[in-house]
Amino acid sequence: MLRLPDHWVWDSWYARDDTDRWHAFFLRASRALHDPHRRHRRATIGHAVSTDLRTWQLVADAIVPADAPSWDDIATWTGCTVRGPDGRWYLFYTGVGRAEDGLVQRIGLAVSDDLTTWHRHGTGPLVEADPTWYELLDRTLWYEQAWRDPWVFPDPDGDGWHMLVTARVNTGPTEARGVVGHATSPDLLHWTVQPPLSVPAGFGHLEVPQVAVVDGQPLLLFSTDAAGTRRDGHRIWAVEGHDVRGPWDIATARPFPHPHLYAPRLVAGPTGDWSLIGFLDHVDGEFVGALTDPIPVRYRASTGLAPVGTPAATATG
């Protein structure tokens, strides 16, 4: 577990370098805030390294909020890190700014040659919500403009790159507009917003989306809190698909059973095994704010994504 004595840790994502070291990037904020709800407006992107995904060495933060005035001068939120064809590392992240009181989310980019020293690409956001399909800020409908948590991956056929985004469509019941937003790029720098890869299915938002092929099955993983009309107590979901490019039928999502985990990532081990690493949310009524050790998982058609060793008959809880 990665637990910091002076900071809460929550959403995280991972990259592996040429020396087989893992790099964890994560949101962090000082425990001196006392109220964990205040952490979101004080978030920076922390960085730690490990050789086994269990023992972590904290290093310098990757990204902090920009100087004002800027589109990301309040906080920097969840993203992903990929290596481009040029050998450089690209860190896509969510930013919020003071101009909209932190209520409008946009996607930005920082680049690095060594996974350690990061520089913002340009002075503005890279990808923003397109009102053709997506809901913009309207406080009478929703408390924020959702356009966050980018997950970037190469097209399996070599046709550029895809970005998944936590987003909401601009029609339908207010509490159930959550969809998988989508954008495409030929080069990681120039992005075109596309229609969503799902239709609303009872969720207010689909947070930290990720795709991976686990045991031969393309999966979409996402998390959601109580917001929405699909209120059955589960917060982590996996959707089976025919291709990592979607589309995704969110109505078929099956829950992943864990009482305290949130915003986990599927992380592939050196032998092709898969684990989930996320943060511990509330345990016994208290916010923990620490990353878990890897939780080994498998996919089975009968139960979906489940912890290794979970009986097939009860894996979905």
C-alpha cells in the first residue's frame, strides 16, 4: 500500500519504463485540510516509483496547478501516461480553473523525456467538450461540466490514438446522462472530439474509464458514486465488448465486488497476469486516502471480472 502520513492519495494511473520500474501517478492533497472533501480543489499529481507495485519510493510531483490566470490554476486531476512513437512520454490530465470557479473540466497535456521532469504542452487545454453531443455547464442540470479522466490508448490497427473521457450527453434525464466520451488523434497532439461510445444507462457519470483485454476479453472498467438512477450499492463496474474501441453497452455492466475500493486501474504484470490497484475510500466511516497493494483479478464469462479465488457462483456479489 502507498500511504502518505501527511497527504491523502486517491485516483492513480501507471506506466512502466525501460528498466522495468513502475511509475505511479496519483492525486494528492495535504491532510492538514482536515476535511477530505476539500482535497479536490487542492490536488496535485504526485509520483512514486516501484519495482514490484508494492514498495514505493516517493519522488517529486509530476504536475501542480498553473500560475493564475490559467485554465488549470485551481487543481490538476486524473489522467493517464503513455509513450509516444517518438519515445517521449505524454501525460494527459484534467484541469480546472478559477475563471469558472473550478466547475468546468478540460483536458491538458504535459510531456517528458524521462518520466520525471514534465513540461506543459502549450498554454491552453488540449481537448474540450463539444456541445454537439456533450453537456456543458448548466447548474440547473448538474453541478459541474464533466469532461475529465482521460484514458489514451493506441488504435489496435495502427490508426492513431483514442481518448476516453468521463462525460455527459446533452439530452435525457438529468441524473442519468453519463457516457463514455471519445476523441481521436493522429499524433497525440491534435484531437477531434467524436460522438460518445455509449448511450446513457442510469449512471450520472462514468469515472476513470479504462479499456484492457483481460484473459482474451476486451473490457471497459469504470467507477461511479451514488449519482444516477442506477442505485444498487455497487461502485466499480466492468463492461464486456467486442473491441477496445467500443461501442460499449453500459446497460450490461457487471459490478466488481469490493466494499472500500474506488477508481481502480487494471495493471498488467510481467507474465501477463492482471491486477487492480485503486484507493481505499471510506472504511468504518473514515476517509483513508491510500493506494492498495495489487488485487489479482481474472475474467470469466460466467462471472465477469473478479478477484482471483472468488467462487464463480458468488463473484458478482
